[in-house]
Amino acid sequence: MEKIDPQEYQQRLDELSRILSDIAAHADHVSLSRCPYKNRLDQCTASFGCRNKRKPLEPGQLPRCASDDKLDYRKAWETF
């Protein structure tokens, strides 16, 4: 088994950290306007009422999310 070079190992960790921090920063930015219950297929995964929910395209699918991601999604949630 080859020995691990500590410097090379640290360089790889630093590169992974840089990549993941860029991803996290983008997610933080997107989360300011995109509903966290909207999946990548623009379907609503929320188990509560929302004014942006629309009927699913086909039976058995999740409801569609009609949000344009340009509004504060939190106002769309129905609260009791």
C-alpha cells in the first residue's frame, strides 16, 4: 500500500473545500427567493397548503409549483 503524502492530501482537501464552499454559497443565494419545498422538476413537496400549488400534470405525481421565484415565497404559505 502506498504512503499518503500529507501535503498532497491537504491540497486535495483544500480543493474540495473550495468547491463545496462555492456550492454552499450558491445554495444560500438561491434560498433567498426559491421555495425550499420546490424540487428540481418544479414540483411542490410541501405537505401544507400553499397558494403556488397547482394540480399535477399526471395522476400520482406531486403538485406543480407555480412560483416564478421572484417573490418572497414565505408569504405564499398558509398559516393558521
